[in-house]
Amino acid sequence: LAEASADQRKETLLELADAYFAYKQFAVAGLLYLEQSEKEASNADMYVKAGDAFREAYRNSGDSMITPLLVEKAKSSYEKAMELDPKNLDAKTGVATCYVDASQDPMQGIMLLREVVAADPENVNANLNLGMFSMKSGQFDKAISRFETVVKKQPSAENYAMLAESYEQSGNKEGAIKALKKAKEYIIDPQIINGVDEYIKKDRK
């Protein structure tokens, strides 16, 4: 980055930010995305990327001292994106998740997420977060419905695993096994596949 020319700097900065994000150094990635956001003051999507990185940072942080700062950076990044593009549903979803995760009024966030789903019933980001929040509150039937929508649009091992957990917690072992078998299709590591197979065997008992 230090050696990049003026023309190369943006591309190099974003490659570096993407690399930090991929290696789960979310706070650093957020700062780099935010640096580029401030240079591209009209780019709402770049502010969303910054917000996403800061949100992952606070969700994965074990430091209670720094978490409020990360939450505020995520929220302010999403809010800036909404100012630039009021119809940006990813920004609206991001703000909503900040309210649910770390505010005194989580229902405000839930209502915002429902507004996103009302505008776009198959919105992956909003349905994914509504599903996770439903799991936290023990509303597993609602979580199943949300995750079923998610895996239709964005199938992955992680998303099928959350669907399986929701089925498991609701007492539907058949649904859980079916979702785990789908999750296996997106797993490369043989050890993880063996672990899933063992879990399925245990679930069948």
C-alpha cells in the first residue's frame, strides 16, 4: 500500500481490507473500508462494507471496553449509507441489527428488519438476522421459516447448519438431519464431514 501509486491506491486499499476481513481481523478491515468511504463520500455501498466489518468485529469481540466503540462505528457507518441512499436495504438491515444487538430498545431493530422483509420478502440479510434473533428468543418455528428462505437464496454450510439447529431445537430430528445432509454438500474438510456424519448418526437414535 505504501508503494502504490495514486491510481493504484484505492484498489490496493480495498484488497488489503478484503484480506483483513477474510482473516477475521474485522476492526482493521472496518477502518480501511471507512477510510475509503470517506474518500468516496457519495458511495453508500462502501459505508455498508465498513458497517458490516465493524458489526462482525463487535460480534466477535471479547473485550467489553472496546465493544461499544465498535457498535457505534458500525451504526454510524450504516446511518451514513442510509443518508446517501435511503432505499438501501442492506444499510437499513445493518442499523437494525445494531439496535437488536446492543441497544436498550431491541424491538426498534426488529421492526426495521420487518420493514426490510416487507419491501423484499426474500432479503437474505434481513431474514438471516431475524432467524438468528428468533433462535436467541427460543422461537424456533419462526427461525426455521427465516432460514428456509435464506438457504433458497444463499445455500451454504453455515446457513444450513443454523437451519438444522432450529429444527433440532424444535424437536424435528428429520428436518435437522435433512438440513445437515445439505450442509455437507458445501463442506470440503473431510474431518468436518465425518463430524457431521457422526452427529447425524447420533440424531437418528
